[in-house]
Amino acid sequence: MNRARKLACVVVLVVCAMSLAANWLAPAGYAKQFREAPDAPPSHQHLLGTDEVGRDRFARVLYGTRISLLLAPAAALVSTVLAALVGGLAGYLGGFWLRLARGFTDLFLSLPWLFLLITVRALLPLNVSPLTSVLITFLILGLLGWAASARVLSTSADALRNSDFILQARASGLHGPRLFLIHVLPNLKPVLYAQFWISIPVFILSEANLGILGLGVAEPMPSWGSLLRELEGLISFREEPWRLVPLLLLIVVMTSFQLLLSNEEVTA
Amino acid sequence: MLQPLLSAKTQFWKIAKRVTQKLAAIAALVLLGGLLSATLVRMAPGFDADERELDPSLSAESQLALRQSRAGEHDILRFYASYLRGAIHGDLGTSHALGQPVQSLLRERWPVTLRVAGIGLLLAWILASTLAFTACLWRLPAFEIFGTTVSGAFLCIPAAVLALLSVILNAPGYLAIALIVFPKIYRYSRNLFAKAYAMPHITAARARGLSETRILACHVLPIAGPQMIALAGITVSIALGAAIPVEALCGLPGIGQLAWQAALSRDLPLLVNLTVMVTLVTLLANSGADVMVYMLARGES
Amino acid sequence: MNMSKPGRPAFSQFLFCVAFLSLALSAVASAQSGGELRFCLRSEPKTFDPLLVDDDSSLSIRYLTGGVLVRLNRHTQELEPDLAESWKLSKDGKQITFKLRTGVTFSDGSPFSAEDVAFTMQRLMDPALHSSTGDAFRSSSGAVTTKIIALDQIAITFPAPIAGLDRLFDQVAIMSAHSPKKEAAVLGPFMVAEYKAGSSLLLRRNPSYWKKDSQGRRLPYLDSIRLDIQSNRDVEMLRFKRGELDLINVIDSDYFDRLAASSPGLAHDAGASLDSDFMWFNLVASAPIPDYKRAWFRSTNFRRAISEAINRNDLARIVFNGHAQPAVGPVSPANKFWFDSNLKAETYRPDAALNLLQADGFHLQNGALLDKAGNAVEFSIVTNASSKPRERMAVMVQEDLGKLGIKVNVVTLDFPSLIERISQKFNYEAAMLGFRNVDLDPNGQMNIWLSSAENHAWNPQQKAPETAWEAEMDRLMRAQASAADPKKRKESFDRVQEIVAEQVPFIYLVNQNALSAVSSAVQGADPGILSPQTFWNADRITLNQTKRASR
């Protein structure tokens, strides 16, 4: 495992360094359209070729990394904290609160939130700056993405509430928030970790899908999500394998991060 | 003689009361879900916009009529009340976009989704739990990395691409759903298993030379079981969500495809019914999981 | 979902043998009869009622199943007799008299006569029906009268003259007045036999279709047509390549090139179509946009400058891989009669554009364009999300205008939100859309050019024309509608096209080419630019079973 971790560490460092050095590595920038060479295959000038309007794909990947790698984990954190609060607390309190929270999460899981997003877009001005739009999008994703794991957490916390060691802790005088933080929360870790790691790629992809509602990263800014959306129109991957690079990169980075940040107890 | 009979009777009434309460809660939530979704749709822009408004051959009168055709839905409470009145008499309204009674649309399309999402979910569970369990059993770093990478890869591929791939490879639609849902189940169950296996008494049991099947059955499942069951409950709604892109791309006439059409045309009667049904399924799946967990806990104590 | 598996080799060999045998036998009988043609509809048909048709899928079904009095030949762009053997327009342009074909029956056997035409017209013109086909005939209020002169002769009188009246009947599928099967009784070459909602539609040959070929054989040659409902173009293309589909009516340019590279015989580029893509600025007085922006948009110089700063050649070359032409104006050069040949597409002249802007007091400061009052020039373009080419065009326009120091924000919206913004709330700055032009005659564009109309997109429903040039356009449009002489009409409409070029209320970008794909098994198809591009002569299309089996 150790060697794998070292490798993962190198991968993450290289990717972060490259995205930070994007200005030097890809001086032409992510928006410049090389109109004489749209849809070009990889070449000396364009390492990963160009997209449909002739923008350098390598530059777009680097700049897209900045946005997606920063904001998607932040949104995943928001949703994980929310899940821990709603699910964990409900299970920990039990009784009426548990029933209420479960009803609420079930309802939350079934509502058509698409329409909320459409409404949010309508409330924003049309000339909103790309950064604001991205921030709001990821915030919404974080606020909407917690329900499923909260549901599982409520069951874990419910089981914990009646377990021997919580009763023991109670008997030894530990109560309220301290008991919750010290004894309950750590035991919810497996689900919370899973929630966090699942959310990151899911949010990266959702951000791109929200582009159809005018939310998310606005043109010409790139994001991993919009780079992955390029794959949708591709019937034959064999003809243009370099288009798969953003996907491979995302997978490698995600795996490396996971290997790096996970502890012994919860590995995946 | 009288005592146990009485307690059995009170027991029965107790259970009956709980069941009734539960059913009442489900019914209330379903109704609330319908109302909330109707409100969400109504508040969203483009509620009474129709593509035909851009048709230059329509006269001003026809355009006006088009706009007024949804006037009855502007007051959401009134709409919902009349929808409920109809629903009691077995009339679920008529879809705007497809011009057919919602009832017949749902009747035609539920079986498709039920089959595709059902088989997909089952496959996903088999795949994920096998992989997760093997990973825990073997505890080989290489397998660990393999599992993380494979599940990560499927999480990173857009659902539409997976659906498209299934069309390219001529694979059935449920396979795409299975591949979309599988990594999520894997991640959760892998962590739950790992946590359970890391418990001190399991290490002790291993040291005592207990067989792996026994360890799984007697020690791991009791710890991870309840959460796995809860997970099973929520994967139903995850699978229903995955059905939307898969059905649309694979040309499967199911609920997912219908929901997407309804959303794009702001088809209020259809959307309300779909939300009501999805809420019902979600509630039943999750409540079923709760009941199972509850019964397991009782069985143990 | 098509579940057919690639199949084990032994089994497919067996199949091949069977196919070969049956071919050998059938080749003797006829190489060109029967078979099932297969292609995709991109959306669920919204109606089977031919008079209420308003969406592409329903339109295709109406074309294949409906019988019309006159038919516009999609190849020659000329009108041809169909169920009417001949017709005559009155001098005042208000009345049309049809001499009908006799001995024709509907698909259910009920006879066709003038009564059916009268019934159809009465129903079509019922104001409560709100049919777009019917509205096309409505030039002024008042009732339409039908007079049955004989069983095979009918006169239809309108309250006011209608320009291009006879052509409008190409869209009117005649319904039976008496058949209990209502719209299921048809006069066209095919009839709807089976409909699986959300999945597919089967049209079967109408045995009572009246047309015969030169050898006296009853048309259509095909036994049936299977229409799969599939909105995803990737899937459609994939299935075409596999031989599961025989036609793609409209194909995207990137797929076209790929297909042309792998099997050149199957890809057809019929040249510029009637459809155009364009953008426009919001000129509505009450629109919720800042006053200084409205002032820019209302300036002719500003609009002309934007138009000149867009590189249309690049749009056509990059977004459509060269399968599009820089657009000239409201009429595509493909519309042979109505196009004003004095007009040319706007050339890319960023310097001239900057001069025009400077004339209006705009100036450059640190690479950003500012107006007289010092406001930075920034605006958003809204467009619909489902069209990839349009998104790309928006991005390219963004870059082109960026070179002038103008900041453009591209906002893609779902269609209902977009419609609400551009036609109800007017809460947008600029919009980019496409116009599917199915009608060659400019009379169909009345609701776009009249300043009082709903579809006068840049500033609809004006009580009185707000500008002199819009007043002039109103006058010219009315003049062309009331003139009977096509030459006079063209003079008026040419002037409208010139005003559009001068005032640039719409900035026309490109006319996409009509691209289609036709399998080599299909014989007799003649893909054109008019809808339905590939199957307009479906009754004469045949399938070569040998080629299909060998695929």
C-alpha cells in the first residue's frame, strides 16, 4: 500500500502543480480559438488536440482542473456535513425526530429538484460572472446531495444509540453534543467517507449537465464536467482516443486522492 | 390462561396501531410530495410557455388560446384540489405533452421501468457486494486499488456515455443502469464491511481460527447488516434516477423517458403523478428497509 | 431497445443461407416490391389529427398518410395536381375551385368526394380549433364558405384575398366526412397500423391509394414503414451504420463527414436549405434591461457593427464543417423564386464595424469597448441548450465580438425558460435561434414582419410601428399579401429583404445545408432541401432486398 500511496502523492502533486502553472504551460489560454485547426488531433503545438471550435484541449484540461478540483470537493464536504447532521442527529436523538427526519429525507429524495434549479437560474441576472455562477451551482449541488446518505446514517446512528458503549458513555456522564461528537460521529465514518468520495465525481458531472439550464461554468471557461460532456457525442472512441484523456485523468486523480487521504480503517 | 391471551391481544393492537400510523404517515408524505412538486413546477419559469408560440403561422387568437389553455393550473392549490378530487374517482388527469390520460401512460410504462431498474439494481448489488466482500476477505492492496479504480472509473463516466456505450455494444439497458448504480453501492458497502472487519472481536475470531463464512454470518453481517439494508432502500431511488438517461438513450418507453419529456414541456398533470408515484416507491422501499432493520434488532435481543 | 445480439457464428451462417435462398427465389419475382422502410422520428408525435399537426413528427406522419388536393413537388418546387385534377383561382384571389379526381376511396373503403373537402375545410377553419394549418388561411376575419358544385367539384371562398392560396393546400390532408374511423381513414400512400407510445410506429401500405406507376402498378411499392421514436442522434447514427435504419432525414455535419469518409455513397448534401440561424437584440421598450443598453440595441449602427464583426465564413466552416452557407437574409438562396439576388451575405469587416461603433460614440479603453457615457459594452446571448451547433456558434460569436472589446456572455437555457424570456417577459438582451422554414412563400412569414404580430421577435405586438422602417415593412408585407401578380409580390418582398439588410433587426448567420443519409438498399430516393427531405416521394421508393441482406 505504501508504494501505491507514494505514487498517488506524486500524481496529485504533479496535477496540482500543472494546473497552477497553466499560465506557463499553456500560454495561449483556454479561450483562444485556433480557427485554422478545429477538431485537430494531438500535435506538437496542441498536446491533446483541439476541440470543435479549435481551442487547445490541453489548456482546457489544466484550467478546468483548477475549478473542478477546488469546488467539487468543497461541495462534497457541504453535502457530507449536512448528511452527518441530519442523519446522525436524527438517529442519535431517535423517536419523533428520527421519524421526522426520515420522512423529510424520503420526500427530499423524490422531489423534482430540476425545477428549483431552473428557478434559481431565472433569479440570477443573465450577465452573472462565470465564477459566481460556478460557486452558486456547486453550493446548490452540495445542498441537494445529502439525502441518500443521511438515510443510511440515520440507521447507523439509531443502532448506535442503543449500543453498549454509548450507554456506558452516558453512564459515565457524557451527554449532548460532546457525546455526539466524540462517540457517535466517528462511528458514522464509513458512510461519510463513501458519501464524500462518491459526491466529488457526481458533482463534477452534474455541474456540466446543469450547463443546459444556463447554470454552472459559463463559456468560454472550461471545467472537467464540460470536457467529459464531449464524450457524449463520440460513437467511436477508437478514432479519436485522445478525447478520453480528461476522463482518464479524472479517474487517476480521484483514485490517487482516495489512496492518499483515506486512513487504514476505511480504505476505499 | 387469561393473562397471555390478553397480552397477545394488546400486542396485536399495538402492532395494528403502529402499522396504521405508518400508513397514515406514508399517505400524508405522498400527498405532500405531490403538492410540493406541483409548486416547484409552477414556480419555475416557462410554466405556461409552449414551443408553438414561436410558430409564425399561428394567428394571434390561437396564440392567446394556447397561453390560456393552462390558466386552470395557475392557482396551484386549486389545481391540486381538483387533481385529488379526480384521483379519488380514478381520473389522474390528461398529459399536456402527449394528450393522453395519465393513467394509461403510467400503466403502459411502469412495467418497463420496473423491469429495467429492477434487474439493473439486482445486478449492481450482486456485482458490488461480491467485489466489496472479496476485497475485505483478501485484503490485498492490489485488489483494493483495483476496486477503487474500477468503481471510480464508473463514477466518472457520464451516465449518458454509459447508456450510449450499451447501445453501441448492443447490451441491454439494465446493464447500463447496473453500471451506473454499482460504484455507489460498492463504495458504501466496501466501507461498511471494512469497518465491521476491523472490529477487535473479529480479529480475535480470526485468530481463533473461525471459518470466513462463519465470521461473515455471525459477526460481520450483524454489524453491517442494518446499514446495508438501509442502503438497499435508498438504492431504489438511485436506480430510478439512473433510469432517466438510460431509457431516453436506449429508446425504452419507461417512466424515466416520460419524466424527462414531462419536465421539458412542463407537463404539470404528468409531473405531479410521477412525483407521487416516485415518492410512494421511495417511501415503501425505505420504510420496508426500516421495518426489516427493526425486526432484525428484535430478533437479536 | 433493440435486443438483437450479434449472434453466434453458426446461427448467423444459417441465417445467411436462408436469406440467400429466399433471395434467389424472390429475385425471379421482383427485385423491387415490398419490404419495410425504417427510420427514426426524433420525438413523440403529438397528434394524429392531420388538422392539428404542429410538430415535426406529426408532420412526417401527416405527409406519409394524408392525401392532399395539390402537392408541392419537393424537387422542382412546383405545384402538382394530386387529389384535385385541376384547380382555378378567381381573379380577386378570394376563391379557389377544385376539380376532384373520381373513383378514389379512403383507406377504409369509404368514397372520396367534394363533401369530404368541404367537411375538412369547415373543420379546419373553425376558429375554436386553433390549428396552425388553418391559421395560415386566415388573412382577415369572416367565415369561409364552401360550395359543392358537383360531387367532383368544389369552390372555396375566403373573406379576403390570400397570397399563394393554392400552395397552402399542400398542407391540408383531407379527412373523411362520413367514415366512422375519423382520422384513421386516410387518402395517402400509408396508414397508421400500430403505435407503441414512446417507442415506435408502424405504417402499412394503404391498399386503396389511388396512384399508379407508369406500368399501371398500384403505389406505394413498400409494404410498410417502421418509425422508431429516438431523440438521440448518436443512437440514430449508430443504428443507421448497423443497417437497422434506412434513412436519416436530417443529419448533423460531424456525422455527415464521418459517414462520407467511410461510405461516401450514403451521405447526401443537397446544398443550402431554407432553414436559417440568426440572432437578434431585444428592442422592446418595456423590457427589463438598463436604458443605456436599450439605446445601444436600438441603434442601427450598433446592430450593423455587430453583424459585420461576425465571421460567418468561419461559422459555416468550423461549426458545420463547411456544410452551411453564410446567410444573406430572411430568404435562403435555395428559395429560387423569392430570394433577392441583389443581396449578398455580410462580409467579415471588424475594422468597418469599429468605425460604425465610433460613429455612435463608442470608444476603446484598455481593450474594452465603452459607450459615450463610459459604460462597458457587455451583453448576454440566450440560446437553447439542446442544439450543439448553436452553442458552438454562440461561442464563436463571443470570440469574434471579444476582438472588438465587447464582452459577451453565452447563456444556454431549457426551451420553456427561453420561450418565456423572449416572448412573454422580454427579459433578455440578445437571443440566438434557428428558424425552420417549411413554406417557400413569404406570406407564411407575415407574423414575423408585421410590427403588430406576436412573432415580430425583436419588438412584438407594437400598437403602432415604432420606427419608420417597420412602418414601411408593414406596408410592403400587406401589399405583397393583397397583390395577385407574383412579380408585384416579389418586388414588395425584395424591398422587405433589403430593409432587413439595412436595419439588421435579425442578424442572419448561416443557412445550414440539407444533409441526409440514405442506405444503399433504398432506391428511388431523391434527397432534397424541402421537408421531408428524404422521403418526400415515399410512395415510389423501393427497397433492394439483396443489398439489405448483404449488409
